[in-house]
Amino acid sequence: MYLQTFDESGINQIVDRYSVMVYKLAFARTRNKENAEDIFQEVFLQYIRKQPRFENETHEKAWFIRVTINCSKSLFQFLKRTIHEELEEEISAEEKPEEIMEEFLEQLSPDYRTVIHLFYYEDLSTSEISNVLGKKESTVRMQLTRARRMLKDIMEEAKENV
């Protein structure tokens, strides 16, 4: 059985072992230093709170990857809700948030709109999207990253112009 301890030195060893990987993955998913740092903290807090037991080092590494991805997904859902609520407050009663969001999405290329729709509205994983579209999963992930970044820029520009 793979041995691990949850004393302070054991936790420090785990942080030393996985901190770079967790931060880089969080940053790759968010493209934002502050969000990556928040995800980083949340991942290690979950580790301390749950104190999971691992069969081996591979299982341990996989856990940190999965938790990092899940935390970033949670952040995206939170940001999506927050942006949606902010937009609702800023637009007139005649305009619907869905229509505003559609206007933002229309500014993206069809490829980017497709992966955004499949990921957020159809709740497909990047693996499922790659199968549906016949693209490599890495291509789908890159398109999602680029599309999110473009959408964020479009939304920030629109907010500045309000």
C-alpha cells in the first residue's frame, strides 16, 4: 500500500511535489493569475480537508489533476453566473440576458461558438466534444481556452462601453 502521512511535513511534501503542476494546470485553464491562485489554494485545502488515501503515486497525481480541473470548472460556473447576474442588472427591461449573450457569442468564429455551446450548454466533456467533432481533444481544449479568452475580452469591452 502507498504510504502517506498528514502531519505538517507530509503536507509540505505534497505541496512541494504538486504545486507547480496544479498552478500551471489552473493557469492553463483560466489564463488568469488570480483565478489560478484561487484554484491552487482550493485544491490543497480540499486535500487537507478530505485527506484522501491513494493506492500509489499515479493515483495521487491523478487526484490532483482531477480536483484542479473540477475547481476550475466550478470557477467558470461561478463566473458565468456572476457575469449573467451583472448583465441582468445593467441591461434594460426590454433586453434579455440570453439575447445579450447571443450577441457576444456571435462575435466568435463558428468553431469557437460550437465548442462553447457543446461544453457549457450541452455539458459535454472535451473528450465527448472531440468525438462529436472529429477533432483531437487537445484542439478542442485549445479552442475552448481561446474562446473563453475572446468572450471575456468582448464582455469586458461591452461593460466599459455601458
